[in-house]
Amino acid sequence: MNVLIVHAHPEPRSFASALKDTAAAELRSLGHDVRVTDLYAIGFEPRLARADFLETADPDYFKPQREQLHASECGTFAPDVQAQLDDLAWSQLVIFTFPLWWFSLPAILKGWVDRVFVMGRVYGGGKVHETGGMRGRRAMLCLTTGGPGESYSSRGRNGALDALLSHVQWGMLHFAGFEVLAPFVVWGPARAGSEDLAATLTVWRERLRAIEKEAPVTVGPLGG
Ligand SMILES: Cc1cc2nc3c(=O)[nH]c(=O)nc-3n(C[C@H](O)[C@H](O)[C@H](O)COP(=O)(O)OP(=O)(O)OC[C@H]3O[C@@H](n4cnc5c(N)ncnc54)[C@H](O)[C@@H]3O)c2cc1C
């Protein structure tokens, strides 16, 4: 299986980075091909702009989706966007590893979605959700939080995590055509002891061993 890991954490020794490293090592040991895009490490530019395109469809007015469509038709994406599109096309499973920031993705990862989930390749022309460009592929979120799990239950102060993540799991992943696997969530690693964190990495490895056959979950606009 071809697995793409897209990682967003500025600290290589963070627990989110340990989840990324563990996934890459475990999946490779199982014989899978793994590519890792470490967004901070490569200095990924998160701003969608004219520089994403080698030529413009309309030099007078910058309409991003029109330019994405044009670049999809003409193969004129800037090399950094094209490289990410090539990785997506190669992948069968995409794992996103990141800390929950403001109930959402770190900006660098949201910027990756803005620039790489392009109209014309990933969605568009009526091809969204089940017919999206990423159909036949699976995706999953692997994230850490600051708050404890109780605060992300349906009765918790922060609200149910599945509902909070629906703009990502439904509005980005499923919209693009991915089947979505249940997220792997590590609640408050900064407050956990080293034994608990080591045990969490063991649970993560165990899940990865069976991930090739794992069934997707139901996602929707208000969560699962
Ligand atoms: C801008 C911003 C917005 C935020 N918004 C939210 C929010 O909306 N909701 C929320 O809940 N939280 C929020 N937070 C908190 C954030 O989600 C957590 O701080 C983060 O998820 C913790 O994960 P980490 O990887 O950064 O942990 P770290 O603090 O980097 O690591 C935790 C511990 O794991 C240890 N560790 C690392 N690797 C290993 C290993 N291999 N084995 C054992 N131990 C290891 C580290 O040494 C450290 O002690 C926000 C934080 C920021 C900066």
C-alpha cells in the first residue's frame, strides 16, 4: 500500500511528531511504501496565490478556482503544488498528523489543503463527495489535543470532537472523495506520563498493523 503522511508540527520532538515517526517506521516495517511531507521541515508555503500557477488564465483578475482549473487542464501548477499533487495521486492512504489548534488544523496544514485540493483534479465539475477526485483512496486524522477527552464528549465543555472535526472530515476529506477512517486521537499528551505515552504509541502501532483492511466510518456535516 502507498501511504502518504502529511505532518504539521513545528517541533520535531513533539508527541505529534512521534506519532508521525512511529507511523512511518511501522508502516515501512510492514512492507508499505511511505512518503512523508513534513510541512514545517520543508518550509511549505501555505498561502494560495498567483505564484501557484506557471501561467495565468486571467492576468487582470485573480480567481483561484479558475486558475486551478486552467492549471489542471494545462499542467501548469508551480512545482511545489505539482509535487504534492503527484504524491496524492500516488497515495492509497493519506494520514494527517497534527496538534488540534483552535479546534481545527494548524494554519500550515489548512494552507496545504487550500493549495493542493485543487479544483479540476481533486474536485469540481460536479465531482464531489462519492465522485470526488480522491475516490478509491482513504484518509485519516491522527491528532493530539491540549484538553482532556471528557471535554470533547457530546456533553463536554468543548463539544463532541466528531462534530468539531466535521469541517475537516466531511468538508475537506469526504468532499474530495476520500473514504474516512476513524481519527486516532491522543488526549492531552503534555499532561501524560512517559509510560502512558509509550503505551499510546504501542496502541498506534497495533492500529497501523491492521489499517490496510480497516473499514471507513460514516462522516457527515454534523459529525459521525
Ligand atoms: C495555537 C494553538 C491552538 C491550540 N488550540 C487548541 C484547541 O483548540 N484545543 C485543544 O484541545 N488544544 C489546543 N491547543 C493545545 C495543543 O493541541 C496541544 O498543545 C498539542 O496537541 C499537544 O501535542 P504536542 O505534540 O504539541 O505535544 P508536546 O507538548 O510536544 O509533547 C507532549 C509530551 O510528549 C513527549 N514525547 C514526545 N515524543 C515522545 C515519545 N516518542 N515517547 C514518549 N513521550 C514523548 C514530549 O516530551 C512531551 O513531554 C492549542 C495550541 C496552540 C499552540
